[in-house]
Amino acid sequence: MEQNIKQVLITEEELQNKIKELGEQITEDYKGKDLILICVLKGAVMFMADLAKNIDLPLTMDFMAVSSYGSSTESSGVVKIIKDLDTSIEGKEVLIVEDIIDTGLTLSYLLENLKSRGPKSVKICTLLDKPERRKADIKYDYKGFTVPDEFVVGYGLDFDEKYRNLPYICVLKEEVYSK
Ligand code: XMP
Ligand code: MG
């Protein structure tokens, strides 16, 4: 895969150090609370797994898959639930774990949807923030890194379903995206 990579933006070590920090902070903030982590599939799967291992609390986990109508790289704001949660979040402290906030449209839909189910609180933990294309006014509570307005892959994030298994965040060469 290396021959397709233009530049590594965040190394494996940088990712793991930051996730350890986030895990410690979340452990402190949710001590004694009934925390449920909600992973937004598939992009957040690597982040969720590593983050959960760094949170020293008896938390639970659930998974949700959503798709936004529109082209693969442009979010439309109309979101369809492909896979819903298996469990109720009523009365629970919900932490949404996301891979990246770009326009913010997906997450603003998800936030309203989850809030309507009667949780005690809903907060957001995003690995990446791409603020340049923001359309919805989204306030997150935990963030890993800010990235420039480029299409990034790796560590869960894909291009055409590939590159999710890279242990770092990178940008692919132009010829790969245009193929
Ligand atoms: P919005 O725009 O609604 O979209 O905040 C968030 C979702 O869009 C995808 N996305 C990306 N996926 N590299 C990716 O692999 C990117 O640079 C990128 N930017 C947005 C992603 O699925 C995210 O959850
Ligand atoms: Mg996603």
C-alpha cells in the first residue's frame, strides 16, 4: 500500500499517545457514571477499540451505522440509519465516538436522533476535526487532531472501502483518488 501514499499526517505513535490522553480524561470525567460508548461504523471502529482500552471504567459499547445520501465524498445532511443500536440508551451517559467531523451534518442529525431517546447526557468524541468545510454548528467535547481540508484515509477511514487497516492517518497520491 505504501506506494499509494503521498504523506503521513498523523503517525501511529502520535495517535496512540493522544488516545491514551483522551482515555485518561474520559475516565476522570465519567467516574461513577453509567457510560455507553457509541461507535459510528465503520470509520470509527479502530479509534473506538483503542479508546475503550484506555478508559478505566465499567462502560458498555454499542454500534450504529449511518449513510448520508449524496456522493461518497460529499455529505448531503440527509442521513439514513443502516444499523441501529441494539440497546436502550435511556438514562445513560452517551459518548458518541466518531472518526471525523467534516461538514458536521451527519453528526448533527445523529445528535438529535440520540437525544430524543431519553439519555441522561450525550457528548461527542471525534478523532479528527476538519473545520474548513463545516456547515452545521457542532460542538464536540473531545478531539484528537485537526486536519486540513484534504481527503484523509487510514486508521478506520477509507477510500472506496480500502486503506482502513493502515495504523496511521495519511493522504493518498492524486492518481489513486482519480482512478
Ligand atoms: P460530515 O460532512 O457529515 O461527514 O461531517 C462526516 C463523514 O464523512 C466522511 N468523511 C471522510 N472520510 N476521509 C474519509 O475517509 C475524509 O477525509 C473524510 N471527510 C469526511 C466520514 O465518513 C465521516 O464520518
Ligand atoms: Mg464516519
